[in-house]
Amino acid sequence: MDAVFHFLTIGWKLFFSVIPPAHYYGGLPCFVLSLAVIGIVTYVVGEFANLFGCVLGIKPGITAITFVALGTSLPDTFASMQAAQQEKYADAAVGNVTGSNSVNVFLGLGLPWVIACAFEQAKYGRGYYVPAGSLGFSVVVFIICACLCIVCLLFRRWKVGGELGGSKNGRVMSLIFLVSLWFIYIIMSVLQAYEVGGKTVWSGLTFGIEGGVKCPYRA
């Protein structure tokens, strides 16, 4: 199995071989080049996912929460799995996921928005505006699924004594429940994006975030 994974990942290993060892110059070159390579890989994966969705005729919003999300989150999944296997406690495995998503939301979205707002204000004297699309519905569905996930973790801590581990049946049931939450989120988002059942069914489910509003700063 190790040989198979080595063969499948040999291209990535060669690509990441440009990163110097961590003990060179206090680890600063390793840190900077690691961030740069991760950014390049994330950009390439995102572009390929968008291209794949475009070829299949999938809406950009659905491509983002499926192919792009899978492509950029699978490394975190394997890192969390390795942490769960090697660490005594579940803090590293769960913290890796929450920390990664915190960086994506607060830094990955916040920093570009701050730069865009400052640029638009300095050059054009106006604010920065992006139509919400289906953001309101997707965010609410995600929050509901996230709350159910937290309830599952709390239940496991009460019943099993920890977020990870337990009997085989308990692990399988937790797996099915958590994967089902992801499928529910994807299915609901797809139904809303393609307005299955009619536009009137979904028109009121914006939760105060109106999509399709014309940008006041564009012609």
C-alpha cells in the first residue's frame, strides 16, 4: 500500500522538493516557500475544478462547494486522519479542521475583501460590492449541519468518553451521520441553485441576504 501511495504522489513529492529543510536559517525559507507552494497548488486545484465544472455545465456555486472544496480540503482530511492515529487526544485532529477553516474564512476571505475595499475607495472613491447569489440559503444550511455535528461530538464525549474511538458500531454510525450531513448540505444547495420545484419555492429562502441584486457600482 505504501508503494502504491508513493507512486500516486511522486509528482507532488518532486514538486515540493524545492522546499529547503526546516533547520536552514531558522526555518524561515522553509516556512515562506511552503506557503508559496501551498498557494500555487491551491490555485491550480481550484482552476482545474472550475474548468471541470465548466465543461460539465455545472454552476460556479455548485462547483465551489463540491469539486473545489474537495480538492482543497482533502489534504486537511488526511492530515487529521494521521493526527488522530498518532496523537493521544483528538485535539490535533479536530483542531486541524477548525483551524484550517478559520484561516479560509477569516484570512482567505477577509484579507482579499479588505484589499479590494481599500483599492476601490482609493482609486474610484466608492465601496466594494459583490452580489450574494445563494449565499444566505447555503450559509444557513451549513450552520444547521455544523450545529448537528457539534451535537454529535458532544454525544460521543458523553457516551464514549471522547470525540474519537469507541466501538466499531459507534464509529460506523458516526461516520454515516457525519457524511450524511455533508450530502444533505450538497443536495439542498444543488436544489436551491437550480430552483428544483420552481422559483417560487426558493425565492423566500434568502434569510435576509438577497441574491441577484444589481451591483450599484457597475453599469
